Amino acid sequence: MVRSDLLRGKIAEKGLNIRKVAEVLGITPKTMSDKLKKGVFNTDEAEKLVSLLEIENPGRIFFAEKVAHDVTSTEMTKTWN
């Protein structure tokens, strides 16, 4: 799952907006907004974002450790209860 907060920060840092980024990805602004809310991008989109936003450490954004940890903790709680 993608760290959308960090991705939004990179978009703003580059002086871009959702509409422009969506255009580069070949999707609608609504789809881009939905993808940010869900935190899910395919590998082609992620590659384009890394290039467009000049992301030096893509793992920090696209392979969010905290999100994985939270999901695992939640699933474990359900299993134990």
C-alpha cells in the first residue's frame, strides 16, 4: 500500500497538482484521487510517478512498512479473539 501522504507531499513539492499528475499517468483526476485514497497504484504508474516526481527512495512511499505492520497487527488481533 502506498503512503499517500508522502506522495501528495512530493506532488506539492514539485509544484504539481492532481490534474497534471493524472494527465501524465493517462488517467482522470477522479481516478487519481481514488488511487491516492486507496493507496494503490500499478507498477507502471509507480514508475512514472518516481520519474515525474524525482523520488529518490521509492520504497519509502510505495512499500509502506507502517501500513503492512498495521494490517498484520489487525489480522493477528482478529485471529486471537
